[in-house]
Amino acid sequence: MNKILKRAFLPSLMAASVAGASLVPAQPASADEYILQDTAIGAGAGILSGAIRGRGSVLNNAVKGAAAGAAVNAVHGTRKQPQNRVYRNIGQDVGVGAAAGAATGTILRGNTRNAAGDAIDGAAAGAAINILTNGKRR
């Protein structure tokens, strides 16, 4: 019985996996083309905010800012109306950046000792993204 199952299902499983692997790269990329820009702006803002506050290492602040930038970009891409995807919302960017900064800081340190400071760093990254991109996409 084991040979019968192998002969029956293995060829179809192989064909399905080959077809799926060959079709995946043909699909358009769903990632936003501005993700690197937003991540870099967020990392820079995180470093600057951490330096102003005098807290954390440069690397941790850059990681928190980059995560906030990626989160701002990801949330911005989920907006339904095309005109809303063109124009950014400063409140949304700051809020998402603050939440992502606090979550990333908690993950990096393993405690919530300075969650408010991490949220400030993330909010600064979200605000910097909104300001430096003039509130809209090119």
C-alpha cells in the first residue's frame, strides 16, 4: 500500500511544487517601491532621536527607527483608496511609528522598562518620513 500511495501522490506533488515555484516570480511584487527610502529615513531619525534623548546604542536606535519606517510604509500601502495611498496622514504615520518603535524596543531588550522612550523614537521616525516625503508619494 505504501508503494501505491507514493506512486499516486508523489508525481502530482512534484508537478504542483514545480509549477508553483515557476509561477511565483511571475507575479508582480506587492512590496512598495518606497520601502528602502522609508526604512532609511526611519533609521536616521531613530539614531538622531536616540542621540538627542541620550538613550540606547546607535545600532539599537537605528533598528528601532528602521522598523518604524518599514511599519509606516506597510500600513500606508494598505489604504484602500488610490488617492489616500498618494497622500500620507501625519497622525497615522506618527502613531504607527510609535507602536512599531515600542514593540521593537521591547523585543530588542526583552523588557518594557523604557517603552515610552522607544515610542518617542518611533514617533519621531514616522514624523520624519511624513515631513521628508512632503506628505505624499512621488
